[in-house]
Amino acid sequence: MVDAAGVASGPGSVSGPGSAASSAARTQARVRPLRASDLPQVVGLEVELFGRGAWSYGMLAEELGGVGRWYVAAEEVRLDRAGPGDVVGYAGLWFDGEITQVMTLGVATRAQHCGIGSQLLVALVDRSRQLGASGVLLEVAVTNAAAITMYEKFGFVRLGLRKRYYQPEDVDAYTMRLDLTAGVVPAVSAATAPSAVTDPAGAAAAASAAAGRTPTTPTTPTTPTTPTTTSPQEAS
């Protein structure tokens, strides 16, 4: 599956000046645990962001209850009305006892470029530290320049290339890793507080990145320990 930036606006593109995302009022959100009652909203976001590669309600429910899984939601903070806000983002990871794998990370199109992707990523990295993970792994579409920029800002480095990783879109993915043994501090903090974090270069569009998503079975993520290489035959 391809990242939502590619699905919505063409490979590697992000909303620019004059778009709905940039002209609308800036969305603020708080990060909290994802609940089963949130899944209908998440299903809608899946279709919006990932198109043909969207996870079904059953797949999301299985993920939410899976061993070693930890999922969070970004709930919109509204000052003009009482009660809970809409879910405008979500993310999750899997911990295998040594490293964590980012399973997915998505933000509603209308809420992109507001720092919510950074808030969600901070939450995942913080949780990984709490679990004692030595590192965080993810995959990201090679066409999603904004996502790659955000991950590199957080200290992720590229390990290798996975050819045709996202299906049915047939898009390659970079495998990236964040080393947690060196005490690297994430570029953004206070992920659980309502925030309108500045997101340089539109990096919050990375919220639409299919980071760490397994193309076919979300309950069996791949956790490489060595760089993935591309042979001449694969490249041809």
C-alpha cells in the first residue's frame, strides 16, 4: 500500500498553499489511547488515506487486541463545543521484546500540516523507550518526501530499500531505524498535550505515511535486523 499523500495528491506530493489543508483553521489534538469505540472513525480514515490498501474493521480490531501492540489516537481539541472531539489521527506499534515496529501512522487530510503526525510519532518513540526497546523500525514509501523528512528529523536513518513493498500500488519502501541506545531526544516533545506544533516543510504530511504497515497481514510485521539490500536483478 502506498502512503496517503501519494493516493490523495499523486506520488510524493503534499498539499500546498491554497489547499484545504493550508487554508483551514489549524487543527489541535491531544494524544490518548485508541479505544475500540474509535474503530468506526479509524475505518473511515483508512479508506480516506490508504484507498485500496485500507485495513478493514476486523483487521484493526485484531491489531488493537494483538499481543505486544500499543495504539494511540489523536483526538481533536475543540473550544467551540463540549464533549469528545473527532479522531483525526492514529498510530500503533508492535514490540517483540527487543525492538518496536511502527505498524501504522495516519492523520486525516483536513488535519495535516498541523504537527499531529509529530505528536503521534513522539508518543510511539516515548512508549518504545518505556518498553526498553533498543530501536524503532518502520517502512515508508520512497515517494513520501515529507514523511522521510520528518523521520530523519527524529533521528531515523535509512537501512535499505524494499522493492514493490506497498501493494497493490507497487511502490518501493525505505526501511528506517531509530537507535534508542544512544539516548537520542525526539525533535518534538509533550506529545500528550494539546498542541499546534510547528511542522517545517509540511512534514506532518508524514502522518499520512504508511509507516511500518505490513502490506498483507498486519499481525505479522517484518522486523529486519540487518540492512535490506537491492540486487541489480531487482533494480532492473
